[in-house]
Amino acid sequence: MRVVVCGEALIDLMPAPGSASPQAGGATSWLARCGGGPFNTAVALARLGRVTSFLGRFGDDGFATQLRDCLNGSGVDLSLAVASSQPTSLAVASVLADGQAAYTFHLRDTANFGWQGGDFPVLDSGDWLHFGSLASVVDPGWRALLDWLPSCACALSYDVNARPGVLPHPGEYWRRVEPFLAIVGASGGIVRASDEDLAFLARRVGDTGFDPATMATEWAATYGISLVVVTLGNHGAAAFTRQGCVGQVGGFPVTVVDTVAAGDTFTAGFLASWLDTRFD
């Protein structure tokens, strides 16, 4: 089964090691790393041996060439990719003391989010479509994605991957997320989210009494989602159906360098295992 991953491929600008202090002329050094949640998931799926195609929009600048080369080098098929004359989106990343990453996004009028109806292919039961992250909330393209998905005759999975730095109001974010939950549920698909995503959408950030398990179970029951997979930070991950938790694995200690792409890579590992078990 081919996995088609739909969404953004962008550049993460990260401070180069040892470049915190300006050099002569006030310059600092930055690393331009390939990124974007769907991009990372596609790369990881292909490296895990899944047949993977990336459905994304690429600009015509040097960063777009870098992104395409990285996908090609990882074995990701680009036959579904869309060419655009717009520039590549940028995410300026800062790594905090605990290894967590904070982002400032430069997305306006960039290639990733200018989806139009004619950009989308016909997918059938031989495909699995994974989508989400910024592509499902950023104007103007999220509406085109929302219109296209019901025509897909394939299984669906959706990674919420909420980014409050792009759309800071939880109510507006939820207004854009909820229709995708309904579409995935109607197909009997899978949703992936973090406990932080759920807390943000529930307006419960910082509330120690918030229970992501209850919210995940409610999503499964309300929308018909077959499985809601929730990552729980250093507590591991759990999976929920309308009956409640059906599986949980704990975290284990590691030395954290940074958490960039950790959730995206988890999603790829889960999907690869899920598809191996059920379809191959």
C-alpha cells in the first residue's frame, strides 16, 4: 500500500552551534534544515521501507531545490508534487533549555499554502492518505484541502500538530480542525495528536486537572474515528477508541538534544507498524 503524505515542506532556520554571539559586522550563523511535519513524516516512512509519495507544493527558489533533493535522497516519490512560483515557507526555530523547540513562522504568500482544486490527484483504495499540521489550518489552502478530502476513496490519517504561534486563538483553531476530524471519522480513519495539542484546543493549557484521555475518547465517539493516538511527552503514548484507552506504552529516559520532528517521526513509526500489521 502506498502512503501519500500531504502537507507542508519548509525550511527550519536554527542557530548554528556556537553562534549565539554576533560575529564581526553583527552576523550570526544559521543552519537551514529541511522540515515541516508532513515532510518529516514522509522521509521517516520512506526510510522505514514504506512506499511513500509526497503531495506538497514547492516554490522555485534554492530552498525548494534543497527540499526536493532531501526527499529524493530518502526515496520519497515526488510525482504528485506541485510546482509554484512562490517562495519557500520558513520556520525560525529556537531550542529552549529543556530541548523543546519554539518557532516563529514566515508563511504569508508562500508555496506550501496556496492549494487550488486542480492541485490534487485522484486517490483510490490502494492508497493511504496522511495529512495535517499547518496545511490544514493556514489560509488560503486549507479550504481547498477540506473540499478535496471527501472525494478520496482511500483510508485517512490526520496529524493535528497544533501551532498556536500561527493561529493563536483556540476557538478559531478548533473551527478549522473540527471539519477534518469529521471527515476522518466518516472514513473510519486515525487521528494523531499530542497532549499539548488537546490542551490548547480545549483551552486548558497549564491546567493540571486536564485529562487528554477523556478528550481523545470523546473525539473517537463523537466523530467515529477508529483510533485517536496521543503522545504524552515523557509519559509515552496511548491509543483510544470510543470505549476508552486500548493501549499505552510508557516513555523511557534519553538524553535530549532537541525535540524537532520527534512527533512527526513517532507518527511515521506508528503508521509503518500499523500498515505492516493490517495491510501487508
